Amino acid sequence: MHDNIKKKINITAKRQPADLVIKNCKIVNVFTHEIIEGDIAISDGKIAAVGNYSGEKEVDAEGRYALPGFINSHIHIESSFVSPEEFSRLVVPHGTTTIIADPHEIVNVCGMDGFDYMVKAGKNAALDIKYMIPSCVPCTPWEHAGAVVDSKAISEVINQDKVFGMGEFMNTVGVINTDSEVLEKISLCHQAGKVIDGHSPGLKGDDLSAYVTAGIHTDHESGSLEELKERLRNGMYVMLRYGSACRELPMLLKGVNEQNSRRCILCADDLQPVTIFEKGDMDEKLRICVENGIDPITAVQMATLNAAECFHLDDRGAIAPNKKADIVLVDDLQKFKIDKVWIEGNLVADKGNYLADTKHIGIQKVAGSVKVKDFSIDKLKMHLESDKATVIGILPDSVVTKKKVIKINRGEDGDFKFDKNIDVAKVAVVERHQMTGNVATALIEGYGIKTGAIAVTVAHDSHNIIVVGTNNEDMAFAVSKLIELEGGIVVVDGGEVLESMPLPIAGLMSDKSGEWVRDKLTQIHNIAYDRLKVNPNVEPTMTLCFMSLPVIPEVKITDIGLFDVCLLYTSPSPRD
């Protein structure tokens, strides 16, 4: 340690050359909000100095802008449908060097075996992945997941290095009503000195203040400018989200100004390969910021320094002495075209090419996760008592839904009868973890499907099977094919599989390349739009995945039934 410090001091004092010098840069200083021309001297993976330096190895930046490595402040890798190793390969060339990952998707399926898989896989990534221990597995008591992670389980791992903090605390009711199990989890995290992520859609007033009082630090669910402002007033860091399904960033930027921008950070939440290949990751969010009138350096702060400070990552987030040499070269501060990316002084991407090795670990402990009992087509039949029914109303580009009552066609047997002139289809959730045999049905509006069915084993957050379709036969057929695949996505019509994508890792992720997943998803989406006539304003798979998430208003479906989220979350939870 002594020698390392001595070496860096000698480099800074120009008594010896640096290991690496990136020369002729326009360095974006996120501390002073200015651009400084000069060189970046690097030693043992850290920045030794900024100025005029020589090194044993030199790289000419040719006047490009040097930015700190980007930090994606909230992401679920599983929602990309690729493994952690592959996710690194996809996002690092876009300047992302650190992510704060909440693996509650796979933990809901496989428990701590899922968490350990993600940690081990992450060690093969050039990307620095900080894993949060999931706070709410299952996320509610109104569904069946594959595991329960209680305070006792958390106490056994919270002090370990593999746990960076606690993932998004979705049980807002439990926090506000001082549920003892909830408070124990929070206390364990505080005692360990680790950050707690938030998830508080719709919370306001005293309820929001109570939530923040518990020590919850962030929120990525602001759905309006007023929600943004109220969270900032309460001292929270607000994550401005732009992913494949949730895209509030442009709207929320209207509320970002010079006074509050330092409490705003950028995140994706979910990000599919199709989006990454077409648009990028954090670089896309920076472009959107600038296009919406945000000063470029302010935008860079939100992608770097702000996130680092939020998560107490004092070793990164800026280009300055003793910070990690996570550096991104870009051509300009409007389009943010990435030239080169370094992580800890190692060149890991050059002109869009990932340079690190991609080695994958075995998936045996997280495979074979689909366990369904006594499924039959009869379980998909509804017993409607009226031709007026409560439906899940889809809102484009959002995971929020609207509770609606719509007149539908009801058959003589009381079952739902599809009508092409009414944009309502049947949706069902099939339990796949505990062999309960549970199947719940409901109706959904706005999905647009006119024929066939689509089924997935990615149903947030418990990840049971969710299927949408126009008739019971195709829906049952799709479910049966998913069971055969041991998880994935299936598109069917007329008793024929039109396309499928196996997801052998917990029924959530592929063991194939990002390109393979992209091509499969593209095929699935094209068939969904062209043949099944899914609403072109709806992302067919991601939207379906969120229809079973009972912590997002207003109405959702689980394996137990249709739930009025607003009613449930305004009702007192059981106390001790």
C-alpha cells in the first residue's frame, strides 16, 4: 500500500512516468462544471493526475471529450433476457462501467441460489456490478413465488462483500404501518451501513415522509413532475428512468433545474438487447437529456458523480486524482458517440467492440425452474355473471394500468367470448413454483391482439407463467409449450408455434448471445404485430411481463386473482 501511494505521488510530481496516459483530452470536470484540456495519468487502475504527463504507454485522444465512466443506478439484468456476462458485453461499449443491479427477479424464482449465480457470473464481467440484496421476496403476500427471503436470510448475508445494499423496497405499506419484519430488514441494512433503494409509486404527503424517515434513499417510480418535486423536497435521490418499457425521462426532465439537478440520477430499470443494439444504454439517456434542454455537463453529472455520491461510491464518478480510471472517450457532448472505454485503466471497448473475454459459468443450479401442477384448458374458463367486466387497461410506455369497466361478450357458459371489434383479450397467470395448481384469469384492454396467444415465464416479480390470447385453446397450447421449454417466450396461433425463445436460466434469461436474443425477440415482436395484430404502441413481451406486478397501480393479476392495487395499498396491513 505504502509503495502504491509513493508511486502515484511520484507520477503526479513527474518523477516517474505513469503506467498509461490518455493524451490530448477535453476533460469534463463534473466538480467544477468546466472542460479542461490536458492528459490523464493512470497508475494501478486509478487516476494519478490530470495535466501534462508522459507514460510508459500513451493513447492519443485526438481532442475527444473524456468523461467519467457511466453509472446505471438501477437495473434488473434479468429483464434483458441475457446473463450478467453477456449484459456486460452489450453495455460496456456504450460507456457503462458500473451498474447497481437488483436481482430480485431470479431470487423470486431460485432464492439465494439465484443471487449467488448472479454474483459468480458477474465476476466474469468487465462491468463492475454492485448487487443489492432483494428486500421483498415475494414482493407481496398476494401471490406465490419460488422463494421467501426473510429478515433471517438477509441477516446471514447483509455484511458480506457480495451484498452492496438493499434492493427497491416495494412493500410501502409495511414500512408505513411499521410491520416488524419489514423494520427488521431495514434495521439490518442500516446496521451494516448500506444503502436502501426505494420503490414508491403514488406515495405522497405524510406517507411519503414516513417512507423516507425509515431511511430509504432513492426512488425510480416518479410518474409526474409533482412526484419528482415531492421526493426531492424529502431529500431523496430521484432516478430518471428510461428503459425498454418505462420511459419517463423526457417528461421528468421538465422538472430538473440548476438547483435540483445534483439530486437527480439516470437509470434504465429494464433494458432489452433490441434497445441496446438500436439505441444504446446510458449514452442514449445523455442524448435525451441534451435534446430536452439539459446542459451537457449537468447531464454527465447525473450519469456519473450524482450516482456515485448517492451510493457512496467515493472511488468513482469523476476524472480526478485517486478516482478509479473508469473513463469514456466521446466525439462530442450532443450525440455522445463512444470511441473508447476504460475500466480501472484497462481498455475494455474500442469503437463499439467489447475487448474483454466473455466466459460463462454453469447454470445447473438455476435451471429446471418450471413446475406446474394439474394444468388444463378448463382452468382458463371464466365464470362471468355479467356482460360488464372489470379489465386491466394498458397505458402505452408505462407499467401503470387503469382499472376500467367495459361491456364485453359473454358466452352461454359464462366464459369470455372474444370480439375483434372490442379491444379486450383474456389474460391468465399459471403458478409455476410451488405446485399449487393455481390459475387465475382476467381481462385486458389495449393489448390489441386479434388472434392466437403469447405466453412468457417472465411475469414480474414472482415470475409465474402469464399468457394473453383470444381463445382458450391457443392459450392452453402456449402454456403447455412453455412447460416443455422449461421457460421462455412462446407465440402461437391456431395450434401452431410461430416462434419461441427458450430461457433456461430460471425461466428468465437465455444462455445465448445478445445478438441471438435480439434476433429472436425481433422475430417474436414482428409476428406479434404482423400476425397477431398486437397494438403497435405496446411492447408485446415487456408489457405482458408487467401485468402481474401487484405493487404498481391500478389493477394487476397474480396467480391468486385480479387485484385492485390502489385498494390494497390504502388498506392497513396486519400489525404485530
